[in-house]
Amino acid sequence: MRPTDRPVRQTVGVRRLALLTCALLTCALLLAVPGSARADTWSGPDPTGDAVTYGYDPDPPPCGTETEGRSRNGDIRRLAVRHTGDDVTLVLRVVGLGKLKQIYLSLPLRTNRRSYDVVVDFPGKRPVRASLWTPTTYGEPSEPDECGNVYVGGGAQGLGCPEIAASFDRPTGRVTVTLPRSCLGTPRWVQAGASVQGTHGNDVVVLDHWQRPGTGDDDFRTPDYGARVRHSNH
């Protein structure tokens, strides 16, 4: 199917708008922070050891037990952007990414014209693939249920960009996505963010997101962005 034919993505249960339970979510946990950089490349590190795990055990009923921990796998280390006259290339390095299952990787992208979401899928042993989406639009959170769970629904629309290309180097954990500037309306500048999630072990959810030092509002609906990167002709 073409990207525009794909179903709308949905988010599911979140505990107190911050805690991921037993389902994978389209989450980015930090507030967008503007920045600027008059260059065609930018690179920003992410703190080591901040990948979070969320586990769920149905005992004791009716609410079960949720646990939070840390993971060495799925830990984002660096995000980089290259902006040329023809393409925008995003590079994300994630330690132990190949050891996760059900991987979902999101690269929010903001330009002087509009915002996008670049989604990278990891379909088993086949090569990774990327697609371009509108940012997820979230509805109002539900009232807490008897266990304190709050549910937030959301969706996004697929956008056509057949020339988008993605690759994954398993030994280094490096994911590279290149898309033509024409798919983005030939922007003057771009800003990128990143989040990664997957399962590990007994279906424990692993979640990490790229962030600037000292930022964050614990709201997954507002991604954090790196510096603005202008292409070399500006």
C-alpha cells in the first residue's frame, strides 16, 4: 500500500499521562525547545543510561502491578542532521537497538513551513523502511479508571514520499533516513527530534527519547527538537 493508504496510527493506554503500561505508544516525552544553527549539519548527544523500561504483571487483581526500571538496550546516544540543497538526512545512534523486538522509531521533524513525523519500521529480517506522516493529533484524556489509568487517543495521516530511504547498521546501532527536500516543501531550515520504543525480555516496554539537557515537561505529546539546520545555500 502507498503511505497515504495506511491506517491512522493510534495511541492507547497511558497511566497518569506519563507511565507506559503493556502497549507500545507513539510517545515523545519532552517539550519542544527552539534553537538555531546557520550550518548544513548539526549533531547533539543524548544522556547515557536514560532508557526507561515499563513492565506489567496482572497480579494482584484487579489492577496488577506496574514496574519501572532502566535498560542498556534501546538507549539513544546521538542525533544528527545534514541539510543539503537536495536532501535532508537524519542519523540516530541507539545502543542495543537490534536486541529489541517490535521496534517503533519516530523522528519528529519541524520546518519553517510545517511539522512532520518520520516513522521507521523494522519488519523482522527484511530491510528497514521509512515513511512520512503528519504529527500525531491527540484527543482529550479520559477520566481515570478504577486503577488510575488515563487513556489518550490519537492518530496521524500518511504522506506520500516514495523517494524516502532508510538503513540500519546493526553493529553500530546507527539508523539513517534520507528524504528529498521536495517532500518537505523545500524548507529553509529543519529541526529534528527522536524517540525509540520496543519490547525486551518478558514483553517489557523500553522507551527513550532524544532530549536537550535540562528540558522536559513529562508530556509525551510535545517532542523535543534539536537546533535549526539551514541548508548550505542559505
